[in-house]
Amino acid sequence: MSTPHASHAPSQAPVAASPAPAYVGAGEDGEGGDGTVQPAYLRWQGHWRQRLGLGIVLLGAVVLALHGWRMVATQPLVRDALLGGLLAALATALGAVPVWFSQQLSARVQDTLFGFGAGVMLAACSFSLILPGLQAARAAGAGGWAAGGTVGAAILLGATALLCLERWLPHEHFIKGVEGQASRTLRRTWLFVFAIALHNLPEGLAIGVAYAGGDALRAGALTTGIAIQDVPEGLVVAVALLAAGYRRTLAVGLGMASGLVEPLGAVLGAVVISHAASLLPWGLGFAAGAMLFVISHEIIPESHRKGHEAWATGGLMWGFVLMMLLDTALG
């Protein structure tokens, strides 16, 4: 029986490798890209638009800063709001200082501190923002339904504004990861900074609007409560950045600087309400809605993701009671 002859496969000529594309979309330091090839002219257009947008934002920030500085020098309420925002920023910076000496902070302690901050903010929304907003609306001549509708609409507006910022602004949470518009050009450091700014902006707005309302005692109580919860917040931010792989110097520096958006928000809130006193109920409700969004969307989920829900809830209760006592005793 004859054996079959092995068939010889035809030899194939080697295929020349295609030239590498001029640009492949990539993330930080060329990693994490999706492989999308972008022609040079598209890259130039994108960079040009980004720089133009950044220039417009910076120009607007300079104009607002100059206008705000003039109002700080001439209007005591705006000056008090700035001082209140600076106090909150200083408390945040003080909270980050211990990370210079130790990085030991258990997940349970972090979640408890997150819960404590949520409780302080929740009580501040209730006693220092929503109730004064209802009182301001009634003082302006609104009835019960009209006052409730005004403050309620302002709460929804503030939450919607934060939701839009959260969807549009690229940022990164310590646990949930990257959110917002995808960006392959921003470093993770800036994503964390944007996340912290989104968290602290409503607190600054609340301080500014409270001082613009003219009730210095209630505004002082609100500022004190926010400053108290900013101390553990600065600590948690610095520890989380250190655990994420950042150098100790950078982690502490960002933790200390994370509260700087609060005096800016305070001046912004005070300037707006000072120009139109009739907007006080809207401003108080807006600040409350923004803070409620941060509490529900950011802080509580972050504190419940590592199995320490009971500790986080206990921290929330203690924070709520402390802020309530501050408001009733000082306000």
C-alpha cells in the first residue's frame, strides 16, 4: 500500500509591517489609550480649542477675582465670607499635616470620618441653610407654599448644577475611579484635584451665602461646623493620595490645598447675594442642594464600599448631632 505524499504548503512572502501611526490616543504617559488614530490636524484643532477654552476660563477667573477683591475691600459681608472660607481652608490644611509623620489610618477610621463629615454637612443643610432660606422667603412676603416652593426649586437647581459639573468635569474618586468626560491628556493628580474641588465648592458657597444673609451668628456656626468636618477631610484626602501611590510631599500638599476652593466659593456666593438680596432664599437653597448632592452621591457611597457601614453611620449620627448643637448654641 502506497503511503500518501505530504503536500507542501506554498511558501508565503513575508508581509511588510505597516508603518506606525503618527499618533495613537493614549492616557497619562502614553498608557491606557483606546488605540484610536488621530491625524495631526485633528490633534492641532483639539489642542487649540483646549487652550482657547482654558484662556477664556482663566480670563473670567481673573475678572471675577478683581471684582471680588474690590468688594472684599468695600463690603464687610463679603470680607467676613472670605475670612470664613479661609478658616475652613485652614482647617483642611491642618488635617493633612499628620500625614507628614504617619500614614497609618485604617479603612474603618476613614469610613467613620467620611460619615462624620456627611453628618455635619447634612445638619448644616437642614439648620443653617434650608430653614433660614424658608425664613428669608417668608420675610420677603411669600406664603407657606410659595416659600417652600422657592427653596425646594433652589435645592433641585443646586443639585442639578452639581450633577452637570460632575458629568462634564473629568475627575477621579479614590474608590469609584474616573468619572466625567473622558480625557486622555489630564494626569491622575488633576483628576483627584477636580474631584476634591467638586466636593468643597458647595461648602464654600454655603459659607458665603450664609454671611451675605446678614445673620453673623448663624453664619459663624455654619463656618465652625464646616471647619470641624474639614479637619478629618483633609486627613483622609492626604492618606488616600498617599495610598494611591503619590509621594508624601505631593499627597500632603494636595491635602492641604484641597480646601482652597472654599474661600473662592464663599466670595462668589457672598458677591452674588450682595448684588441681589432678594436672591437670598434661592442662594441658601442652591447651596443646600449642592451639599445634599455631594452627601448622597459622593460621601455616603464612598463610606459604604469597604464593609464599614455601621461605623460610617455612627459617624454620620455624631456629626449631625454636633452640627445641630453648634447651630442651636451659636445661632
